[in-house]
Amino acid sequence: MKISEVHEKLDRRCVIAIRQHTGIFELLARMDQRIPAYTFTEDEKTFIQIFFPKSGKPAQSMNPILSRKDLVEKRSYYSITERINNVEGMKVIGNLLEAPSVALNDAYLLKDELYLDFRFHRSKLHEINDILAGVIGKNQNFRIVNLTHSRSLMERMNSMHRQAPLAVVRYSMNFSADSTLMKYMADNHLDAVAEIEGRAVTDEGIKVLLYTSKPVVAEGVTPISIEDNIYESYVNEKALVEGRKRGNDARIPRIAFFLTIEEGRLFDTTFVPAAEAEEYVSIMMNSMTVDIF
């Protein structure tokens, strides 16, 4: 199975907007541009990394942001990491990212709203509705922007590429001998594709969606749709966990992650901003023994 084929598996798309009122969001409310963001969870706390492109002359309203001591300067953008202290907002984000079949397409800021664009399988519509029903219509800080059929991977990547050029980084590694899931997949599902969907690392590892061409019956694997051969599980490869943490620390947004098994090795295919691809490759090479393609 090709990575380009998995876009048909998660067939629903939802975009929600969450208004934020504190800290940097008050400054962003004065700006009209769409600002890329990356959300993740560490130590049960939810963070948002905000990326300000360097292209063009910065607006005067950007001065207070660019003068912050925690600002990180990269080749093509400036970055700030902000903790989301809105308890209800943090809870909704956490519930959505951990909901069955949910994979985040994109996150961005527009004025004082955080937009989350995610895909999910139609069989989980009730679960998603239950999460959203707890706040939509009851809290003016939450709204549904769009609920429709999902776009293809090609459409999503092309849309992002038009905003800022993307690059694909592909590397391989040996998976550990005690990796039960990887060994099972290598023995039984060589054509499988795993999409890393979890933005949090738990004791179980990183949550992934497994797309296969035939049924999966293995310990620790939960069916999402037996009809469409979609499953959910965790990968606890030390190299992947370490790479994820180092990528966060380096403030490099990762647009999409996919895992495959080829010739007995675990391959990671990750979409990143083209300007930061070289640094991302360096991080991966320094944090693990990998072969870069």
C-alpha cells in the first residue's frame, strides 16, 4: 500500500476554532494573517508552537512578539511556544487528539482563534459529536467552521506547499527485537502504512493508525473499522520517541508522519518545511542510527 492511498481511509474532515483571550493571543488579535502552529502534549500539559514566517516586512503589531526573550529564530521563521492555559480549551484539544481515528491535518492561528483541522473515520462520528457537543453552542469561545468529506493527501500537501514549500525526509532504522507490533507487521502486513496520529507520548509510546489490506489480529491493536482495515495501536520505538522530542525542542513543525516496513527495516517518511529539512535530517542523524534517503 502506498502512502498516497491512505487518504481514502479517513473520510471525514472537521475544522473547529477555539478563541483564546490571554497572553500572546491578545496581540495576535490585531493581525490578519494566518499563522502556522503545531500543538502537542507533554507531561499532561498542552502546548502550541507558533511560527511567524520571515517573508515580507513584519507588521508593527509584531514588535512585542519579536522582542520576547523566549523567541527562537530559525532560517525561515521565528517561533514561540505557548502553553494553553484555557482549561476547557485544553480539555477539548486533548479529547479530540486522543479520540479514535482522529489525525490532525493542520493547526493555525487567525487573529485570536486557534483552528484545528482534523480527519476521522465516519464510524466515529458519534464519538466526535459527543466531544464537540460538550462545548459547541454552550460556550462562545468554540465553533465548528467546517464538517465535510476529507481531502486527499495530495490536496492537503499542495495547499500547504503553496503557503510555504515542503520537503519530504525519509529515513530507515532497525526496529528493536522486543517490538512486538513491528515484528508482527513485518511478518504479516508488509504492505501496511502507519500514520503517527498522537501528539502526546505516553507510557505505551506514540499512538498510530494502521492502514492494511487485510484484517489485523494482534495484542494491543484496536479495530477502528474492520470493513476498511483501519486499526489503532502504539509504537514504542525509543528512536522515534527521542526524535519526536528533539524535533519539538528544535521548533521544527512536522506536517505529517508515516511509517512503513521495507526489507526488514522501519522507514519513517515525514513532511517538513523545506527551509528546515537540513536541520531536521541533522537532528535525526544525531539522535539515532539511521539511513537517510
